[in-house]
Amino acid sequence: MSGKKKLIILLGPPGAGKGTQAKKISREFDLVHISTGDILRNEVRDGTELGSKVKEIMNAGDLVPDELVGEIVRSCIEKHSSAAGFILDGYPRNVTQAEFLMCIADGWPVYAVCIRVEEETLVKRLTGRRYCPGCGKIYNVYFSPPSTEGICDACGTELVQRRDDREEVIAERLRVYHEQTRPVIDYFSSLGRYFEIDGSKSVPHVAQALSELVGVIEK
Ligand code: AMP
């Protein structure tokens, strides 16, 4: 792949706000947003061959095989060959994926930013999360409810809960995070490419901190 592109990776446990923040940063810095979770959910929703392969794994809160997600990321990056850079959310999820990404991003500047949040807050964010299957808008029944319960303010569609945001699945997702994804922090740390921000504050506060950090990284 030719040309130097910036690659920003958002790390952090499920519920840290990676998706919300990645959307904001991608608009602000003109980066292509790649969310492997969103892409996989769309495959499941559309009933594709890939979707049927990954559906049960995702519903159980476990990780989809590295080769499948690696291919998704590689083809997304290839598809946007003229982009200034990328912001990845949900990838890499383990050290094998991190190594694969560093191979794809041969020589590009790569930065990993972890959004840190206490576990208690995460569980509330995840169990309260609802999304609109119509327009993709995200709500939280505790922190940012829609004006009419269960209905999207933007397009009037009925809101739904992600199957993996049920309490029993959340425990498994957090276990997988601690076991497999936390070592990714050490990986980028040892490369001198690791940063952290406090993700416990409100969405605009976290967005401000992240924007300042990415602004500094840009220079
Ligand atoms: P997310 O929306 O990032 O929380 O991802 C939802 C689910 O999609 C995860 O629990 C995994 O089952 C799957 N998934 C997303 N990204 C990856 C990845 N990089 N590696 C493996 N599985 C993934």
C-alpha cells in the first residue's frame, strides 16, 4: 500500500465509548472510521455468509477468528487508498491482530489511544445502551434517553438493545477484554506508540481530550 497514512487505534474495554468518539474524530480530522463490530453486525443483519459464520460467536461475546476480521480491515484500508488516514475502533483485539495491522500499515505512523473507564461505569453504559436500527443513533436509558421511551428522536424507529449488551454476555466480553485485549496495550506501549485518556467523563469532555491528543499527534 503506498503513501504515508496516519492510523489511530482506539483501545479500551467494551462500553468505553470508542464508537462514539471514533465517529467524532473521523469527522474532525477527516479520517476513515473502521469499526469491525459495526461491519460484522451489518453482515449478521444482512444474513450474508460471513454473517452466519460469526453470529453465534458475537452473541456469546467471544472474538471472531483473526483471519476473518483481518481480511475485513485489510480490504477497508485498500478500498480507501486515497484517504489521509484511518481511525480504528474495535481492532486490534489481541496481539496477533496488532502484529497483522503493523504489517498492513507498513511504515505508516500508528498511534494507540486507550479510553480508560472503571468497570462499574462500563456495565451501566452497556446495559443501558440502545441503538436505532434505522439511522444508527445511540442512546442510553440512564444517561441519554430519547424523549419518547424506546423511540429514536431522529427518525422515529423503535430502539433496540444489542444482543451482546445483555448482562450475562457483558461478563464474557469483559473477561475476553482482560485476557486478550489488554496485552495489546503492552504491545503498543513497548513500541512507544501508546497514549491514555480518561473516559469516565461526559461524551463532550472525552471528545475534547481526545481531539487535543490527536491534534498533538498530528503535528
Ligand atoms: P464491538 O462492537 O467492537 O464491541 O464488537 C462486537 C463483537 O464483534 C465482539 O464482541 C466480537 O464478537 C466481534 N468483533 C469486533 N471486532 C473484533 C475483532 N477485532 N476481533 C474479533 N472479534 C471482533
